[in-house]
Amino acid sequence: MLGNGEITLLSELETDQIQPASIDLRLGHYAYPVDTSFLPGPGVKVLEKMRQLDPDFDRFKIDLRKGAILDKNQVYVIPLLEGIKLRSEVAAFANPKSSTGRLDILTRLIADEATHFDQVEDGYKGQLYVEVVPRSFSVAVKTGTRFNQLRFRRTRGEAPKPITSADWKQLLDEGQIVDTNDEDKKKKLGEKTGMLPFTVDLVGSGESDALIGWRARKHTKRLDLERRDYDPFDFWDPLRFHKNASLILDPDEFYILMTKEAIAVPPDYAAEMVPYDTRAGEFRVHYAGFFDPGFGWDITTKKAGGSRGVLEVRSHEVPFLLEHGQIVGWLRYERMSEAPDSLYGQGIKSNYQGQGLKLAKQFRAP
């Protein structure tokens, strides 16, 4: 797609932008503070909509070329260094990168004339933008910082075949997508083809002081996204195992938790976290929820290894009681059109392969 000009660049490509099933998108030269989130709508370009909302919007743009601070709870719209010229049978979908979600930075892709965030219709040709709202921490960024990634899906023609019930049963029986020998559990996991339910771990090692999660602190210094040595206790409060194996989520607090299951994505598949069911509680666990081919995959055994899914959690409206082993979401698997040359964690830089309860890469181990 790069060679054919379907992905256009305003700056030379960095080789590690290319992931097994996605391409990292980079912030451009300027950030525009805006008063409200928006979608441009049919026939309207993003910059035109911004001008309609504020005729002086261009006067207050922030130069990112030497670095700048994005303030907590401020909405920004930032042109990206990548654009696209899609074929008529190819659509695009975006999601936050793992570190973005773990830092509680809301990011959503916007395209000209868009009526949905994070989706680009097949055949689209034009500029791409990202809406950015730091929720827990003010962050220092610069041109080239990567907040989100783009995936491509064939909408017709040579689209990959759907996952069949027989395919799904084989993946479960062979331990390729989840590490369990419990036959009853396998049966439950196989009830919905292509959808793997996952549960929350509120026990950890089971010891009285076991670390089970983190809660973002309310008042912290700004966070430089280029650094990799921050003390986690300057930004996070640790959560410890409680004898009741439960946790009350306070409204609009931000938590980092993990799945009870070790999960994996085989080379021929990709996976995405989706909400479980709002009738089970008004909370969200998947601000960044895309898993490249090879995540958690043991290349030697061809099975799920020890990688847990990290959950970025918020409760809405009212306090909510989470209990150990409670189902909190789904992993939706899709077949790749072909297995990628390089897998996540194999021959490319992958920060979260083999992870347990892991904060974003900006923090050193506690």
C-alpha cells in the first residue's frame, strides 16, 4: 500500500511504524485546541468544520515541532503525517495504541466528511486527523508522537473467509487462543464463534499484599511521552488484593487491571476487544483494544503463552462492584488475508509481549 501510494506520507516513513496488521500514525506539526468534540459530517472537511465552530481557530494552534504540552481534559484536533487513498474495496479502521490507552489518553481518528470516529469508508482519499483528550495526565508530545494506528479491511472481493464453528473449536481445543485445560470452560468459551469472553483478575498471586491493579492519581506533574524511567508511584496508586476478591470502581476514576486468562492471537488472526454488555454494568475496559497477530503466541509450542490482556477501566455514572472472575468483555477474532512476515514480539519492537499487569512503557517496573 505504501509502494502503490495508497498510504501517503508528509514525512519519511519510520520502519517500525509497520506492525503485523496495522500502521502507526504520527502527529503532524500543529495541534488545534477546540471547545468541543465533533464530526464534520457529509460534504464538510475537518478544517472547514473547525472554522465554522471558531473562525479564529488557526490563531491558537500549538507548534509541535519542538515539543509542546497537551493539557489534561482539553480537546485537541491534530492533523497526522499520514493520509490515505483507498481502493474502492478497502476500508480503514483506527484504534489507540496500547500505551495511549494505558495513559488514559482518549484518541479518535477523524476523516473529512466522516459521520463516525475511527472509521474511514472504502475509497476514501484525503487527510487524516486525530482528536486527542488527555484524561488523567497532561502530556508532553511532539511531531511524530504516535497515539493511534490504522488497520485495513477488504469490504468485498478477496475478503478473508469468516471463522467457522469448526475453526473456533479447533483453536480452543489446541490451546491456541487461551491457556486452559478446563473442558467445561472451553465449552463456554466456544458458545459464540469468533468471540472469546474474558474475565478480570482481582487476586493476582493471592497473597495478602498482592498487586492487582493501579488507579491514576488525581494531581501529578506532566508526563513526557519520550521518557521511559518514570516512577509509577508518582502517577499511580497501587491496588492490593482484598479478601473479598472484589473492587468498587469509583465513577470517572481510571484503573489499570488485567485479565484472569492468558490469551493469544495466532499468526493467521487479529483480535479486538469489544464491550461485553452494558446490561452487566456501565463500565468500560477497552480504551485500546487491538491485538496484532502473534500477541501472546508461543512460537515453539504453537499455543497461548503467558500474556494477559491489560484492561483500561472506567465506571460511568455510579460506583460499580467488580468481582474476581467476572466477565468484563470479549475478544473478537478475525482472520487475516494472509499471515504477516513478522509477528508481534518476534523480530519487531513489541513492548507488551509476555505481559502481566503492566503499565505503559513510560514507567519503570515498580
